[in-house]
Amino acid sequence: MNIERFNKLKENFKNRNIDVEYFDSLEDVKLYLLDVIPLDCKVGIGHSGTLQKMNITELLIQRGNIVYDKELGKDRNESKAIKKEALLSDWYISGSNAVSVDGRIINVDHSGNRVAAITFGPDKVIIVVGVNKVVDTVKEGINRVKNIASPLNAKRAGYNPPCVELNKCVDCSSKERVCNYLSIVEGQTDGNRMKLCIVNEECGF
Ligand code: SF4
């Protein structure tokens, strides 16, 4: 990502009261997270290939944080209970499906737990996004989450809505629809709550 584009993105998010930091690598983000999150805090994790690649759940648990990551649940009910606990954690770390240079964070969720926690609950939220998910406009962001992220996420999770075969969204009403909740973060009231970390790596999809 060139510096001019990043500066434009940062400025647009600043106008919406969201701070943005740039990192050269996921390793740098990992060190940043371990530095800023206090040891005595409860941390919720939004399911994300980017966060899994960083191994952040295990690292936080190993050093003593209480971590709510649905992947730690032994079955569906336990995972659901963990998702609820994550909504009331002190910190929440999540990936995102798309971030636009015009200053929006765009996500789709199957059950809504991640977009709920990003919107309200945890006092601190950090969104980690690879450069492959940066688009120019919110319209392109919605296009990305529907036609790129959703089919791949559906396939990964073992669901089979039409976009898995077609590699594009057909606005289905399938029982296996994975994009039930579309969220666009347009800004925030408390500028110290949510922070966006852009990583100069391809992360997730
Ligand atoms: S509406 Fe259906 S086809 Fe479109 S992205 Fe969502 S699950 Fe896929």
C-alpha cells in the first residue's frame, strides 16, 4: 500500500474519530497487541483467519489473560456461550471483511456476534486488516464482502449457499446464507474505543 493512499485513508478515518496505525507485518501487530492489552483484562476474539495466523488467542491465554474465542468451545452450545461472554469482555480483537479508503469498516456475519461486539460492549476494540482488504469506497467494500469474502467464508465454515458454486453473490434466501448481518462502521463517539490496524501483508479473505 503506498504511503499516499494510506495517508488518505488515515485522514478519512480521523474525520470519523477512528485512529489508524500502519504495521509492516502481522508479527509487529502481535507485539503491539501484547503490549497494549493489560494482563488482567478479559479479551474477546472475533473469528478471523488473520487472528488465527497470528496465534493471538493462545499467546494471550499463555500469559494469563482470560480469552473468549468461540474456537475454544467443545461444541455448538459452548461456542455460543463463549460468544456471549465476548460481548462483555474488556477488549475485543477482530479482523474485518473490508476497509475503505473513504473511511468505513465493512463486515458481514453469519450469526452477528462479531458485528455486535464491534458496535457495542467491549470498551476497547482493535480491528486488524491486511492490505488485501483495503478498497477505495464503501460501495466496493460491500461488493467485496458479498462476492469475495462471503463465498470463501461459507466454504471454510462448511455451508453451501449458491455463492460457493458461483463465486458471486446472487442475493439468495438459502437456509445456508452466511451474510445475514451487514455492518458498516461510519464513525464512533469515543475516539479511544476502536482502533484500526492496517498490516502490509495479505491476511485472510
Ligand atoms: S446472499 Fe447468499 S449468495 Fe449472496 S453472499 Fe450471502 S450467502 Fe452468498
